[in-house]
Amino acid sequence: MISPAEFIPIAEETGLIVQIGKWVLETACRQAVAWQREGLPLLRMGVNLSVRQFMQNDIVDVVARVLHETKLDSNLLELELTESLLMGGGEEIVSTLSAFRKMHIGLSVDDFGTGYSSLSYLKRFPVTSVKIDQSFVQEITTDPDAAALVRSIVSMSHELRLSVIAEGVETEGQLGYLARHGCNEMQGYFLSRPIPPDEFSMLLRTFPGLPTRRQGGERTQRTLLLVNDEANIVASLKRLLHSEGYNILTASTGMEGLELLATYPVGVIISERSMLEMTGVEFLRRAKQLHPDIVRIVLSDHTELKSVTDNTIEFRTKLWEDEPLRDDIREAFQRYELKQENIRLSREVKQANSKLSEINHDLELHLGEKSQGIRHNINLL
């Protein structure tokens, strides 16, 4: 096996990428039709177009001919384009992309974020989706900057009415974080490694679906995360809170805790102040950046409190009193749930305003057409 990273540049340089690309397009379209005949659900087939292949004068005719010969519905084909292609784009590129869209073919910007990314230039091109590069996805559960960038891409893309696809999803935490922040589609080794067509057919027939906990908007059991490398303290807290009905998750390190936060809808964290690898305060600070609505509590000796500067963290001594700690945790969940309710209401108001704006826009267009018709009739008189 030879990696595409090795042979694609050579194929580009020699011009063979044009013939290879045409063969890939034909093969992919025929395979999509074959899966349909097997009774599988209608699947959208994504095919990469190289810059050199795209710049061929007959590329639109080539794609149209392949769709005709293979009998694949054009709605089920998505062409993936590189950022560099769009960034160097003039009117010819806009014209070609528009021709594809008139054929109802989907257009995706591949590896978004690795080049001179600017969501503003996407307004010029009739693309339908962007694919977030895997280099950002790999760190979204641990790096606040990567997570913020991904959230921004998702939010701004949706504002432009574009779908968002995340590449390189390899862990349950990455999948959970992306799902909760509105990413539309994902691909990566967590779902499956590359496999032959017959194995893919079997995978699709037996795929059980994703766990329901990743679906937002539903009232779920209160989830509490305990992060502590002392097993006896974790055991004591679990015994103390057993009757409260919480879904209790445990982690012995900060990194493990961050992965659980991305995977599950945690409302409250209780963390040890001093841990190996990552201190409890550093873990909680990073958790706040990644998940700002979660309420955080740190267990610490009184003598350590002066060294802590983050006043948004609540402190409790390791020698806690049972009932006051229970009350504090209940109150913490109430605060978290109030935040979630406010977020839900804000989202509903935003959606209602958006629909109202669309109605007003349609009404203005209708009134404009009516006014133009009336003026036309007056001129005739």
C-alpha cells in the first residue's frame, strides 16, 4: 500500500491526477448506485476534486456525463474542494461552481482552517458545507483555543446556512463535544476505519446508532464528575451521595476528566486541589474555558486557599460535613440547570426572531411585487 500523501503530489505534478480523478469519480458513483440496489439507504457520496482536475475546461461536462452513465442522482453526489482552489478563484471558478449547483450537486470545502481560511469569502461561492480539519478536532476536548475555533466555525457556518462536517473524530469525547455544539456530520476512526465496499455494506446494515445521551434538549439525570487521585476520598463521596440519585462519573487525572466532560452532560465537578500531572485548579480553569456553564467545586486544605486566584471556583475543605456538602451540591445543580434553561429560552427566542425576520422579508418582497404591479397598471392607464 502506498499512502496518498506520497502518490497524489506526483500525480498532480505529472498531470495523471486528471485520469485518476475521473476513474475515482466513476468508481464512486457506480458504487453508490450498487449500494442502492442492495437496498441500503440513499447515501451521499463525497469525491475529492484536485485543483488541476477542477481547472480542466470540460470538468462540468465530465461530471454530468459520469452521472448520466452511472445513473446516480446528482443530489447524492458531493464534490470536495480545497481552500487553495477557492482562494485563487476568479469568475471562472464561480461560474463552474454555479454550474455544479444548478445540477444540484453538493459542494464542500475540504480541510477548512489549514489555509488562508476566511468565512467571509465563502459568501462569494455557492458551497453547501465546510469540513473542519482534523488538526483542530484532535484537541477540542483539552485545548480551549482549538475548541473555541471549532465552535466559531460551526456557529458562523450555520449563520451562512452551511452544513459543518468534522474530520478525524477518533474519541467518544470528541464526538460528544461536536454533537453538543451543533456540528452536523462527523467522520473518523471512532466510527470506522477505511474499509472495502462489502464490509461497509455490512457495517451500515448492523450499525446500532449513536447513544441518546449525545442528543441535546432533553432533561437528563443530574451528572456529577469526581476528579481525584485518592481512591478513599472518591469512595467516601460516592457513599455520601449515593442516595441523591446522581449519575456519578470518576476520573483520577485532569486529562481523563476533560475527556469525560466532552462525552457526558456534566453539571457539577468536584475536584481535588493537588493532583499529579495537572493540578485541580488548572483542570478546573481549563474546564471553565471549555464548558463555561458547569459549576466547579475544589476540595482543599484551608492553608492552600491563598495560593488560588480563580475566585469563580467554590472551595470546600477535605474534612467536609456531610449535610452541608449535600446541600451545596444540590444548589450547584440548581444553578447549572437555571443556566441551561436560560440558554434554551435564548435559543428559542433567537429562532423565533429568525423566523419572524424571514416572514418580514417575504412580506416585503410580496409588497414590492404588488407595488410594482400597481405602478405598471397605472402607467398603462
